Amino acid sequence: MKRHLVSAADLTRDDALLILDTAEELTRVADRPIKKLPTLRGRTVVNLFFEDSTRTRISFEAAAKRLSADVINFSAKGSSVSKGESLKDTALTLEAMGADAVVIRHHDSGAPHRLATSGWIGGCVVNAGDGTHEHPTQALLDAFTLRRRLADGPRRGIGADLSGRRVTIVGDILHSRVARSNIHLLTTLGAEVTVVAPPTLLPVGIERWPCEVSYDLDAVLPKSDAVMMLRVQRERMNAAFFPTEREYARRYGLHGGRMARMPAHALVMHPGPMNRGMEITAEVADSPRCTAVEQVAGGVSVRMAVLYLLLGGAEPAVSTPRTEETQ
Ligand code: NCD
């Protein structure tokens, strides 16, 4: 595995499976009375968030704490970044504090790559979402959820990839780092990906991406094992990309009637935050087929696995609990 996790494209099939299998082992920790492992004791993880986040920031914080790392949370609001401090000076400050891993979310595509290649910091860099570029741990947690839900048998998919699974990603592909990372990772794991969006919300050159493109959601639904709905990212839109919200919801939104077109086993996924009533109705969001909350839970295990593997834990990720811990 590479030293940093900047793009889902950096992961080979074996890397991805190692992360997913390690995450699977680590979910067992969540069922213990004491959820903490000593694995990263003495290590420092910095969460460097230049953009708003609920799920991702909390999830990385919980993951690092469950591995006993020291965690420093930094958000640009209220810091010297709002006084104009550059990424370089912020990075040098973190380096002076001895950060072993820097988890970065930034509004500029490429900021994590810059941090990983600049030599400003010695620790490893984990991309927690950069602009419209990538969000690799989101793709990993989505693959984790897919593999668990679609697997048969008690081992919940350990060692298995997603060969032959058909995943449909719907909505604002143009602005979605979640879609980009998922297209890389899901195809690496053998899945077939179809994207469905209005032509205005598809990136230029999409025909060269390893996915099918469709404009007809109703036609694709019956052939999907999972349908991933994306948020319409208004904060990244500087023009009108569709006529009205009603029109968007009518053509590309997932409502109960549409969900009924999906096979009985098929899942509805959403990375959150959801625009209820826009890309997804409340009826679908609250149905047992929607895995949005399960995705968040899996996110903690996946991020624990990433931090553990990147920080090169010499001990096994999960050791048998000591007697005093189990009593
Ligand atoms: C996504 C993100 O920030 O890219 N959310 C997340 O990380 N859970 C998707 C979004 O904002 O729509």
C-alpha cells in the first residue's frame, strides 16, 4: 500500500481488500464493552478541516480515538487560516507538533496531493474530501457496506470483491468527489458502474471513465444491485444546471414508486447529507432498504483500518482482549 491515501485510484484490488477485511475485523471491537484498542498509543492524528463536515470529521475522530491515538481537531473557521495563513504555514505548524497522520478536507481539489508531495510534513496524508476531486474513504465505506449487505454467509464477504455487482450512481456527478472515488474503487473491485444524471451534471470526458452513462433512471433501476443517490451540491454551482427543483426530482429523484422498480435485494445508498424531497423522498430515506446510517457506522471501522494500515501498526489490528478487559 502507498504511504498516503489521496485517491481511490492509488488502491490496488489487494490494497482495497486488505482495508475492507481489516475493517471487518475491527467492527467486532464496536461490540465489545470496551471499544478501545491500544494499537496507535503515542501516535498523533490531526484532523485538518478547511470545509464543513459532520459525518467524516466525527468518524475520523472516533476511529483515531478507538485506536488510542492522540487526536487534534483543527477547523479553518476560528483559526489563523481566516487571517490568511497558507496551507504551507499551517502544515509546518502541524509538523512542529509531531503529527503522524494528517486527515485533510479542503475546498480545493489537489490540496491533499500538495500536502503529501510537498515535503512540508513527515506524516502520512489521508484525503477526507478535496473540492470536486476525490473522497477515497467514503468510497471504501460504501464498498464495505455493499459487500456486507450483498454477501451471503456468516463471514459477511471477507476476502470477496464485488465482481458482477451492478451499482448505479445518480445525480450531481459533475461536482461529486464521492462519485469519482466510487467509480475508481468499485470498478477495481470488479463491480459494473452506471451513472445517471442530466447531461449538464456530467463531467466533460465521462465517456472515457470506466462506467456506463444513462439518462433514463427508470430503465436502469431494475438492473441494479445498489442505487447510490448523490446530493445536489448547490454550494458548488455557479449557474443553473436544471430548470427547477421539481423538475429535477421528477426525473432524477428516488421516490417510493421508483424504488419498487428495483430488485427485492437491491439497496439504496446515500453518503449524506441528504436533501430530502430533492434527490430522495423521506419515504425512501427512512425505508429499511436505505443504508445511509449503516454507511456512517461502517465508516468508523473503515477509517480505523486506514489509519492502522498507514501508520504501520506492527501488532495485529485486533488482539484477543485481556482477561481484565472482558470481565
Ligand atoms: C459528501 C462530501 O462531503 O463529499 N459527504 C460526506 O462526506 N459524507 C457528499 C456531499 O457533501 O454531498
